[in-house]
Amino acid sequence: MGYADIGPFGNKTLRTPHLDRFAKEGMRFTSFYATPVCSMSRASLLTGCYNARISMPGVLFPPNRIGLHPDEVTVAEVAKSRGYETMMIGKWHLGHFPEFLPTRQGFDHYFGLPYSNDMKQSRAGFPPLPLYRDEKIVETEPDQSQLTRRYTEEAVKFLRTKREKPFFLYLPHYAVHTPLGGKPDVIAKYQAKAAKLPDLKQKNATYAALVESVDDSLGTIRTALKRLKLDENTIIVFTADNGGLLPITDNSPFRVGKGSAYEGGVRVPLIIHAPGVTKAGTVDPTPAMTIDLYPT
């Protein structure tokens, strides 16, 4: 996701009402850093370590036989040791062999793709893209236009069944990663808008639809938390794993994008709402990184 792809970080074209409200009620960090590509960021987020320290060199592909070492202690394992129910939904990308799956890294349950959604059968030598439930493949080559909705429904289901216990939910959407697969009606809406909005012409209408779907997902989950009376006792963190892929994203005002060590490749949005801790509508320019979330 590009740094300026959502309203709280300057976008005036794409619709992100839930993130806008979330930022007004939470705390926005303007100097938050990830790594240039995904597997590295996810490893750092879950372990609190630099990716090189734990031998996660870049992006993992289906033929790769490595993954996050089982001896690493993830934030999910720490939460689980304190009596939390843990769930991981979405894109894992830290190794797809059994010993590396989320269920071996502190998560009670898992529903999602083990690597990027572009690593599918249409690419030479790759197997059909697998959708896992726990450690079993339940579907191959899923309809990607429906994945954001399905992930959100799984998240709400988890919240409803685990409401009596503390919980840790890790939900990395495949959106907004390529190949783009948004809802047809939302794509059509942005295609119609493109004729009137010059900025949107520089973007892909499908990408715009995916940004909106992520925003809608956050709104749905926050609504569920409120209905379950969990909203005042739940910390929510929203961030991205790297800068946006050019030319369809907006990393303004920074240079270049995904895959680069320039600011556009590594500076990402971060919004946190922690009841009783963060103050509504505040902005913090202090530099921080994905590795800081675990120890914090």
C-alpha cells in the first residue's frame, strides 16, 4: 500500500471513510518504517527482529524450502503463553512447508494463502495457489475478488466465538497486492469516476476498489467489536508491509516505491487505537519500525 493511498495520509481521491474515522479516534504515526518487500517485513513484525538476524533474505517463492525457523518466538506465541486465543487470517508468506505454517508458530488456527496471491499456477513451475484452513488445503486457485470479504467474515466469526477470552488476531489481507481482483461493482464505480477525476486516471480502478475493500473490512471488524462490547478493551493496529508498487499507487511525497530502500519503498502508514493509551486525533513523527510493535 502506498503511503498516500488512504485519506489519513493525504489521499483525496480514494474512499476510506472507516480509516479516516479510525485515525481521528486513534494515533497516526508519520515516520513508520517497514522493509522494501513482504516476507522480510512479516518476519520482523512477528519476531521483533531485523530480517537478516533471522535469515529472512527477501521474498519467498513456492520452490523455496526455507521459512521462519520454528525456534523463533513469535508475538503469537507470547500471547498464547498468557492465555490468549490466537488466529491468523490472510497472507502468511513465511514458509509453506508444515514446520513453518502459522499453526506451528503460535497460532491456534489459520485461514489464508501461504504466500503471495500472484504465485499461482499460471506462472511457470508453480503449483495451484492453495487456500489453507489450519494445516489442510481446502481450496485451490480461489476467486481473489472474494478473498477480502471471506477473510473479514472469518475475522468476525473468530471474534464472536472467542469473546470470553483475550484474543490476538493477525489479519494481513492479500489486498492490495497484484494481481488485482476487486469487486466488479466497485471497480465500475471508480472507472466511472476516472472521467471526472484526473488523479484517478493515473491509478488502476481495480486498485482503488481494493483499497476501499480493505477500508470496508476495518469498518466491519470495528462494528463487530462494538456490538460484542469489546471495542473499549481491544488494541487495533493498522499498517502495511512495504511501500506501494508504482505506477498504480501513491507514495507521495517520497521517492520510488516497493522494492526500493528509498523512503517510498519503506515508509508506510501506521494507525493505532489503544483505549486509555492513545489520544484521539494525535500525530507522532517519531521514527519507528515494524520490529518495535512486538516489544511494545
